[in-house]
Amino acid sequence: MKTKSLRKGAFALTAAATLLPATASLAQEAPRLQIGGTTYTKWLYGNSRSQGAMFNFTTIPGEGAGENGIGTELELLLNARLSSAVEVRGRIHSRFSQNFWSNFGGFGRVTTDCVAGNCGEFDPRSNQYIKLRGVAVTLTPGYLIDSATIGANDFGQFDPFVVGRIRYIDRDNASGVLVQGSAFDRKLTYDVAGISLPRLWAGPNYSTGAFHTTDASYVFQGKYTVNDMFDVGGIFQYAIDNELNAGDLNPDNGRDLYPRFRNGVGGVKAGFHLGSVLDVRGAFYRSYMHAEESNRFGTSPDNNPAFVHSSFGLNGYSPTMAGKHEDNSWRVDATLNDPLEIGLSLNVQAFSIGADYMAIMASRRESDVLLTEGHDATFAFPGPNNAKYGVFAGNPTVIGYGGWTSEAQQLATINVDNEFTDFDEPMAETAIGWKGVTFNPVYSNGALDIAGEYSYITYNQNWQAWGNDSRALNDTQYPGAELDSGVLHNFRSAFQPFQEKQTHILVAKARYVLDLGRGVDVFGKVKYIHDTDKRLNDSKYLPYQDGDCPGGDVACAGNKRFYGTDANGNQLSTADSLYGNPGLITRDGVTGYQWKPFDDISDDDRVLNYTSFNLGAGYQLTDDLYASLSYTKFLADLQDGNTAFQSYNLHQMVSGKHDKNLVSLKAKYILAGVEFGLEGQYLFGSYTPDYGTGFVPTTADEATARDFGVEVGSLGFRNRFNGWNPLVTRNFEQVRLKAFMKAQF
């Protein structure tokens, strides 16, 4: 017994000696879980009295948008360190959507439409749901690779021209596998990723079809730093959207796939860094896309998510073009950093983004690929008050008379995204087709900062008849979206059937800190845009023969003019798809045409002179509170075609003089981990139409007055689609406010 006990004791001592180091190691590597989070409460108020949702803007049917209400969201941040080589992270996040305080957790459904909280307690848009987001595991093994991230990612490691950072509202919804590595003392770095394609928007018709689980984008980028003066890199992306092969009728050996959409983008980049004074960077990209156009997936989109357009009508919507396209994009940036040592630097950018350039995973928001400020976001849609199709009844403004605040961000995609934004957030605009040069001088001297800009922009899609004489205007591979008619550039309109356009942008802005009290920030800005577009510039595209409408009380004859012949031998005329002749009307004993006949290539010409002035001041009222007050005036003198053009018959015409004024109050208050913010705006102004001559105005009846908010008997004219354009001066006034409280824990 004694010998046996001694043997047991010796074994126990040996086991303890073996296991103790491991136990200490395990204790050191024990998983650690950190939990943090934020609560975010938002107050919206506006005199439009809209209450569709807790954000100002969306174009998604059934989602709603509004500028009134209070809502709260919760975000829990989870981070677990399993070992020095393994980390797990995730988020649990609610969303505003239609979760107003007054919604009482989703109860209180009133109507059957799914806006303003009326989705009910079983719909996530109005029941204050909590959603799992952002789950990822990051491995850092210490050999072969630097790291591997499996799961959610924003994929901001790449290039906004090719694969861009996923926008905030969807950032943790994107998932894939990302491997990052380096060699040669990190002179060589690389990133490789496979990303599941978002089926909501990453394909034709904002969809990746019916079979989506294997659809993916594959991307590789590398960079080699030769020395402090030179580096070179490259990037390649290939996206594939497959569907089940309708021709494979034998399931015994599995099902074959057939490509619905393919997109490849390759790019090379180089940088020259000549000391601290001169920095030059350049990039060149080439893209290829093919959206299956053979009707393999049906001839109608009805109940068929795999359907692909072979062409669009005049005003089609899609984040991709139809058919096959290849094109190039490039940009060169140079910076002279204070070469005279007087505080004056110069940034220069030359750029060209192809009209057919297509990168389905390029940045859609929260990036800015061009140096220019671009257009102001205050006029973002065709109508004078940012109403998309305001020429028709029941189409109110979508972002309000004031639009978004400040300038726009330019992106190399037609798939730009401004969904679920408020007026104080940046607006993204498509820069597809833009080419030109920007000069940006910057001067800094003590309390004074001055910056300027001159940009000259012309367009790769300066063409006639969509660049193809053998197709009708309503048979095009290019999605026109809202088409480019309006005070400024419509944010997602890259294409229109006729274009011959140039843009000049000049900006001067300054900020100075006055030595008064805690320091008064004084800031100001002047911006000028001169924009011309001849649109239709060849008389062969005019719809009717010369003299077809002789004037007076003589009706138009209807003798069409033809500009080409399609593949079936049919003659093509713009009269068939867009520019019909006017009828005769009589008012106050005068008989004439309902609108001016389109009989001159100047009838659709656009000339814009746009100026904005801004002046404001800010002050640190206390250690925790900062406030600023500013005034901005927007003036637009615009001729955007006459009644013959009619803004493509779809939009309210905006020719005339626009005078918009903005008074803005901003405040920021921080108190021990809680941040408060506020921006209140008061906007007022007027629009005085000028649609030219050559037509007889008519008067609004009671139905027109009710549908369009005009006075009975006021002058206007009805267009080809029976829409109404008022001819009287319109006065606008809008009040809106956004305040928030953000608490971090």
C-alpha cells in the first residue's frame, strides 16, 4: 500500500510539473469579452409635416421618408479576444426606419400602407427590431499572412473606383473573406478578398436575380514601394452573378449555372514623391461588363427576379447598363506643397471617367473620387423644389425645397446611393462620363485659411441619339434615371439622349479666427457655375419637316423627319418616341399652339449661371458648447429649353430665375460621454418661370388647382403627357430641424 501511494504521489507531482506551465499559459490566453455601445436619439421637425420615416430621403417604394418625429436606436459592440491570434467582433443594432417614439413599439397601426409606422408590430420597419450585424473573426497567425478576416467587413481597404467602402447604413451587412499579407519588410503588401454580392443592388435592375447564394466579387490588389520616391500598385476585380441554366433539364448530375451579369475591372497605380515639395499620383482603370441581353431569363420583369433588360425606355432605372460595354477611366493628381515657403500650396487633378465605365462594387457613397467640389446639393432633382416628377399630380418633393446641405461628393458609378439620409449629410452624385481638370490653390497663414478652385469639365457622353443612330430613342442600353434636366446635376443621372455639354466651376472660400474672447471663427464662400448644353445639335434629329407648323390657327401637318434606320429597316424619328407636335388651343380669343413646336435645334439648349454666397461665424460659448450661425444665398439664372423641350415631358420645367435663401444655426454640446448636436434651417425664396414664346398659355381649372397647389385661373400649359407647368412666380418657405443625442458606454 505504501509503495502504491508513493507511486501515486510521484505521478501526481510529474503531472503537476507538466501541466502547470500550460495552465499559466491558458490563464494568460483566456478569452476576454468587451461589451460597449451607443444609444442615438434623433429629433426631426419640419413644416412639410411629412412623417414617413425617421430620415429625410429615400427612393425605395414603401420605405417612406419624413422630417418629423423622434426615434431612438441602440447599438451593442461586442469584441472577444480568444488569444493573441484570434479576435471575434460583432454588433447588435436596431434601426430607426419607422420606429418613432409615438409608435409605441410597433403598436397602433392605422392604415394599410407601410409608412409612418403603419407596418405593424410584426414588421421590422416599425417594431423596433434588433438585428445581428458585423460578425467577423480575425486571425493573425504570425506566419504566411498578416491577417485573415472571415465575415463582415466594409472592404474599405481597396479603391473607390473598383471596390469601395460599403456605405454606412449597410456597412456591416457585407460579408466575405479578406486575406492581407506583406513581404520584403513590408515593401510589398497585398489584399485578396472574396465578397458575396449584395443581392439588393449589385446587378441589373438592382438585383442579382433568383439564384444569389454563390454570386460573388473577387478582388486582388498589391502595392510595391520601391523607395521613398516611387511606389507602384495594381488592382483587379471580377464579379459574377449566376442563374440556374434553363437549358439543363437533367438534375441527376447537378444543375449548371449560366452567367446573368459579369463585370471585370483592372487598374494600375503609381506614385512619385519628390521630397516634401512635389507629390504626383496616377491611376488607370479599364472595365468590362456584360448583362445577358438575349431574353434567356424572360421577356418581362413581372414576378421574375432574374429578368435582365436588353434595353431601357427613355427613363429607365438600373445600376448597370444593358448589354456589353468596355471603357477606361484615369486620373492624375499633383501636389505642390508650399514650394515658395510662404504658405501657398497647389493641388491639380486631371481626370477622365468613361461613359461606359462600370464597376458594380465601386463606392456608392461616403467617398469622393474627384478633387472638384462639383455641384451644390441644394438642387438635387429636376423640379425647382426637388420634386422628381412634379409635372404630374401626386409627386411631391422627396428631400424638400432645401435639398441637402453643402456641395456634393463625386463617385465613379451610376449606382450612387443617398438612401436613408437627412438634409445635413453629404450627397453623392454620379461622375460617370466626366473629364477635365481641377486647380485647387490653398493658402494658410496663422489664423487665416484661404482655398480656391477652378474646374473645367466636359463629358465623354457628349453624343446624339444615345450615340447610336440605329436605335429608337426609347430603345437604349443606358438607364436615364430622372434624366439630366433641372437647376443643377441630378445626382444619379449620367445619361440623356442628346448632349453637348461643358461646365465651369469657380470657388473661393476663407476662414479667419478673430482674437476676441475665446476666438470668433468667421467663414465665407463664393461659388460660381457656368453650365452649357446644346443637347440636340444636328437638325436631322428634329422631329418634323421644316414648315410643318406654319403658325397662327393652322394645325401642324405631322410630316416626320427621319434620322436613321433600325436593324429591321424601320425609319427612326424623334417624333415617335419623344417630341410630338402640339395641338391648337384658344384662350381669350387667341388661337395658337399648346406648346412651341420643336422646329429649331436651339429649342432644348441649356445655359446656366449659378452663384452661391455664404457668410457665417462660430463661437465656443463654453468649454462644452460651440455654436455657429450662417447665411447662404443661391441664385440661378437658367434657360433649360423652352416649351418644345419640356424637360423630357416628365419633369417640371425650371427655366427662369431662382432665388433661394438659407439661414442655418448649428450647435454642438458635449457632456461627460454624451454628445448633443443640432442644425436648424430656415429657407425661403422664389422661382420666376421663363419658358420662352411660341405658345398660348391656358388657365388652371379646379382639378388642376387641387392637384398642383395653384390658384384657379392661374396661367400654365399642359405638356405632351398632360402634365402641368405653372407660369406664375412660385414662393417657397421651408423650416426643418435635426437634433441628436449620442451616448457612448
